[in-house]
Amino acid sequence: MRIKKHKVKLKDVARLANVSVGTVSRYINNHPSVSKKSAKKIQEAIDKLGYIPNLMAQNLAKGVSNSLLLYILQEKPIVESTWLYELPIIQSIYDYIKATKYSLQLAMDYLEDVQEIGKLMNEYINNKRVDGIIILSTFSIGEANVVRLMDSEIPFVLLGNQSAILSSNQILFDNYSAISEIMDHLYELGHRRIALINGFENQQHMIQRGKAYFDSLKRLDLEFHDEWVKYSNHAVDGGYKSMQEILDFEKQPTAIVCGNDDMAVGAMKAIKERGFRVPDDYSVTGFDDNIISRVVEPNITTVRMPLTSMAETAVEKLIENIADPEKEIPLEVLPCKVIYRSSSGRVRK
Amino acid sequence: MRIKKHKVKLKDVARLANVSVGTVSRYINNHPSVSKKSAKKIQEAIDKLGYIPNLMAQNLAKGVSNSLLLYILQEKPIVESTWLYELPIIQSIYDYIKATKYSLQLAMDYLEDVQEIGKLMNEYINNKRVDGIIILSTFSIGEANVVRLMDSEIPFVLLGNQSAILSSNQILFDNYSAISEIMDHLYELGHRRIALINGFENQQHMIQRGKAYFDSLKRLDLEFHDEWVKYSNHAVDGGYKSMQEILDFEKQPTAIVCGNDDMAVGAMKAIKERGFRVPDDYSVTGFDDNIISRVVEPNITTVRMPLTSMAETAVEKLIENIADPEKEIPLEVLPCKVIYRSSSGRVRK
DNA sequence: CTGTTAGCGCCTTCAC
DNA sequence: GTGAAGGCGCTAACAG
């Protein structure tokens, strides 16, 4: 009862429908110039034979690949907060692509293999394996790679990744305004001594968040000490150690702004260990709104990024650009949303 | 200073190297029958022209695609613990594939779109877009789809996904032994009244975990009440509600085994809210060893799955099977590791 | 509107 | 060890 294995091809359909392969091809590709009568015969033949076009042959003939590349550059081993950040994006990208004719290819590079970065992407560019590239990374992919991408004339878009030499093709979000809002929030709660535990400076988002902190300090005319600013890995243990150092300093802040939720959790842990309380003794804020921020006690005041809409916008613009190179992909900066929870409170008298 | 855009092809290399396209093709494909002299000339020509084979043409001619499909079936919206489970797998799969000639394609279906499940995969099978398929799901993909897969003769492997009609092509892990070990552990700590908060029964891992619980109950000759067994969504709030129900019951357990870490967190939250302590009043265990289990207080006794080795094994076997259909993909069951932490303790007198 | 045919770029048998 | 040529399955330009 096995279905016949002989691959049915265009020619077979043409023969059965009593038309030429050209007509069948046109029908397949929705050309307007196929008579109703032929169309009907062809569709019947297709149904009867169970014909399915061979994508590779189509693509070769058309010179396209009908697939998009999602290129991810990340740390290795990848930190869990990065996962939590990336997966909604990957999923949204796929959801969008699913409804189109494109398929999705995945490729990853690791920050640690410096000289490898870009090679892979280059490979994809060179043999035209993909029609467009989505680049997902919180680290710079290297301007040389951006240049190569531009030269390749293959449509691409950077997701949450900024390039200095590029005034378009990027979908970013507004880290700066988010942290500024957090700073205002703490100020309104009476905080005047605010510390910062930020991530490493090679991470683009962290740079922007740090800048917002310093600018807000100035804007709000707040006290500042070098010892109140720490840079750590983006994980719980990093935030923990940084907070310990801050706690060892003679002048104590009343609030700590953290570059992400994981570090905020670590900071809270250090605070509790010394017998202090959050937010009674120290207010703490995070960034990412990941599950941890909702699970620890107290829940963390944090920032939610528009991951889904970022992904959708990116793919939409990319596909438009592929279809019509005139439609360029602009630079967009999406707003974030501060989520107020109980880890930040009024400063204690 | 732009590099010439003319696509250099096999013919160009052949002309420059002064050999035929056939010889160049053989050289490209590492045929033994190419003289050293020709090889040298060809390589020089390739270097000079910057020739890169057109993959699509190669594939069409060879009748292969050189790409593998990672097919994921999951809930929508996806729960965070699922993300945490999947990403290490995805990453390991890619890492392995990266070192091979294959590229990776991604496709996802959602459990909620019942009639959609399989269609997508079928598409991939039918037009030979991929050489092999890796299926990642904690839910059954439906036996009809398994049958179709088998009929298609396309190599495939199920990851952490079990099919009753299949005695091979699956890499699983041993949920059953892990929970049995957890039960033993609690028993040794003096617990004789143990409750279960498990996930939904359509999730395959949860079924096995539940079975291990019930079998252990019998094996250890433990007390049992219907009210001690709850099924909830796989998230924190589910565990929370289930635990509340258990706490409302007149007969109280001394330990609660949870189907995953998220539910364990929820259970602990409910316990604390009633003024009880973990593990002093109730021991709680989870499953997954995800970041939450390490972040909450107390840290959760849980189970670590061999995600990385599962992924690597799967891809390795799959690729072997593609290269040589004789080498079948066996059924493997990988052991899990119980991670003992402070959420489980000796029962209080 | 439709048939014919030359590609798309490469692989692979078949002779030599 | 190598060249010639048909074929992979489909598209698109050209006639008609």
C-alpha cells in the first residue's frame, strides 16, 4: 500500500494535462496568463499525481534561495539571561516567516572565537544560500563585517545591535530612556545616593544603560563615588560580588540600579546576607523582565523590552527589502516599558 | 575598489586551469582520480578567481540538500521552563552541525494548532528540502506523523520524545529513574507522606515522572491520598495553586515532589505564605535544574537532564544514518542526575 | 494565451 | 586521469 516513489515532475503534469511544461510552470508561479481551462486541467493533474515542485530546482532557476538566515553571535557558554532574551525573538521571527514563502536557517558564532566571527556569514553570502540575513547579537559584530554585508548587496537587518557606520538597517530599543526613567523613579522615591552594577562594556546594551545612569546623575545633580559603579559579568554571581564590594565601602547608597535582572538578584542576595532588607534598606532595580525578576522575593522593578515587535518589524522590513530593494530598511528605536514592582521603595528616613 | 561582481563558476575555473569542467568538479568533490598536477593548477585558479561553488546547483545535481531540519513542537505562548530546556539543546545541535557540511533549518509548530501539526514537516519531506529531521518536543507529535516519517524514508530522530510505534530513532532520558531516586532520597530523610504536583498529562516527561511517583509509593509502601496528587500547568502559578489545595487538605504531607522547578517554586511560595518553612516543615523537589532552582531560597533539590549529550548523540547518529542507511539510529535512554540542594531535608519529628 | 528551448551551475557516466 | 555531454527539475525569453 506504499505510495509510488517515482518522483513526479513538471513534465509528468504537463503530459497528463495535455499542455506544455511552460504553461504548467506559469500556473505554478501564478502568472496571469494562464487560461481558466488550462488551469483547471493542470490543477487536476497536479492533484492526481500528487505533484510537488522541487524547491531546489526552482531556486536554482530563479537564482533565489527562499530562505532567510538568522545569525546569532553570543557568549559561550551562553548565559541564561541571554537565552531568555533570545528565545522570544527567535520564536517571533519564525512565527512571522512561517506565514511567508521563506524558510529559516540558523547559524551561530561565539564571541570567544574572535577570528571566526563573520566567516560563517560570509559563506552564506558568497554562495547565495540565503536571500536575507537577520543578525541577533548584544555585542558588536565588528564593523568590518558590516562593511562586507553592505558590499554584498544582500539585504540584512541588525536586531538590538548597533553599528556606528550604519544609519539604517537596525532595529534597536531605547535602553537609554528606560534607565533614565528608572533613575527618575528612584529620585521621586527620595533616593539621592544611587549606585550602578552594570555588565561588561563590550555589550552594547550595557553601554547605553551605563550612559543613561551617568547622564541622570548629572541631570538630577546626584552624589557620585567611583566605588558605587561596578562592572561585572551578567550573571547572578557577578551582581553578588559587585554588591559585596559596594557594601564594603564607607559611604552607602540607598538604591542600586543593575544592568539586568540576574545581577539584581545577585545584589539582593548580598544585601540580605548582610542582614539588610530590600527595599527597606536598599532599593534594587533590574532590566529584562525575565522570569527570575518575577520569582524572587521581593519581585524586581525592571524593564520590559519589546522583543516580539522588534522581531516582527525586522522580518517584515527585511522581506519588503528583498522584494523591492528600493524599500530600504530604516533605523528604528523601539521604546521599553518600566515595570514597577516591590524591589524599589521609598527611601528610609 | 569594489570586487568584481561577475559570478565565477566552474567553467571559468576550468578555462583558467586549462582542464575540463569535469576535472574541476572531481577536484571539488575530492575524487581520488585527479592528478597532482591538475589539482595544483585548479587550486591556483580557484584562489585567483575566488571561486566558491554554488550550493544550490550542487545540491540539485546531487539530489541532496545538505541541510537538516530541527522541528520543534511546543506550547504557545511557550512557557519559560520550556525555553530553558530547549535552548541548550538547540545550541548543542548547532554546535555539532557547524563542524559538518550541513546547515540547520528551523521550523516550529504549536500544540494549539492541532490540525497544523505535521503539515509543515510534510512539506519539508515532500520537496526534499532537508536530508534529515530532528524532532524536539515534550509532547507527542502524533503517531500518524511518525508513520509518515517512516514512510518517507528520510532519516529522523526524536529528541526527548517518545513514540509507541517506534522501537528506534529516539534519544530519551530516564525521567523514571530520576524521580525514583528522588523518592528514595526523601524516604531516607524520613519522609513517609509525600505529595505530587505534576504537569499536564499530555506532556510525555510528566507522564513518566508521575508513574515513577506512583510506583515508588507502592515500592516504599507509603501512605496515599487522592488529594496529594495535583496536575497543573507547568508554571509557577500552577504549582502555587496546587500547593494551596494540598495545604487545605486535612492530612498533610511532609514532602512535595514537583514535575519541574517552576512548579516547585510556586509550591514553596504557597508554603511560605501560610507561615511554614522549607525544608523545615515541607521538603520540596523540582526537575530541570534551571536557573530558578538555583536562585530561589532555599535552592531547590532537582534533576539535571543530559541535554547537551542528548543533542550531540542525536545529530551524530542522524548524520551517520544519512551517510549510510544501514547504520540505523537506535533507541537510547540517557541517565539523569539528581542535584541535592537545600529544599529537601530531614523530616521534622 | 501557449509551446519551444536555452539556460541555472554543477555532477557523473561513458568513452578514450 | 581526463574530456564530452546529458541530466538534475524548473524558469523565462522568444516566437507564434
